[in-house]
Amino acid sequence: MDRETFKAFVNSTLEEVVELAEEKAGRKLSRKLAFQWLGKDKPRITNDIAEYIVERVFVDEEHIYPCVDVGVGDLIEDGTVLIVGNVTGYAPRPFGENWTYREGPFVHIIGAPFLARVSGKHVEWSPEKGAFAFSIPDMKKLK
């Protein structure tokens, strides 16, 4: 898969994970997005998020990191949807199906902080603190 096609795929994935979060929350969410890789000292990006993800995940047409957790992690105070991501430790390989049987490298997740916030609870967390709880809705399809 070439870089531009992969970038379009990333943009589609961003919309899919927001739609998944809307389904779980039972309400519409803003399309004002921010993105942050999980881990210490990772910047929060608000412009050209797809390009930022491509820079980390796409090596070349035959080498793409095959397992990347991505999904809505939380809502920022101004209503911005915070999408978080984590590249797991697998070596890059050609674009294909991931372990959830989803096409491409992205494993769609829903962050526990997001679920808590939309249910009226407040959870203190930051990507720098390390542990980040999330669910993988596709797990139900694997049983």
C-alpha cells in the first residue's frame, strides 16, 4: 500500500473510532480532534493528525507496523475528542489483516477515562502516567 492510500486509510480509521465512541456513549461527539501517543513525553497533536500517525506507523509500501491500538481515550474540557494510540512491539510487515480480523494495523479501542466521563464520573489520568485502561470491542467477535 502506498503512503497516500495509507494516509486515507488512517483518516477513515479516525472517523471509525469516533463513531464507535459515539455508539458506546449514546451521543454525538465533536469532530474537533486531538491525538496523543500513549507514554511519557509524547506531544498532543491537533493538526494533520493522520500525517502524524503515518509518520510513526508507515515505514514504506512493504513495511507497516501491524498492530496499533487507537481509539477515543477521553474528552478534553473544551469538548475536543482525544484520540490515543500505541504501537505495539511487532516488526513492520506488509499491510494486511490484524489479530482482530480487521483490515489494517489498527485495533479499535475505547478508553476507560472516556467511558467514565460520558457516564458522569471523573477520572484523573494523563498519557504520561503510564497505565491506561481500555476495552477492545472487537474482542466479542473473536469468541
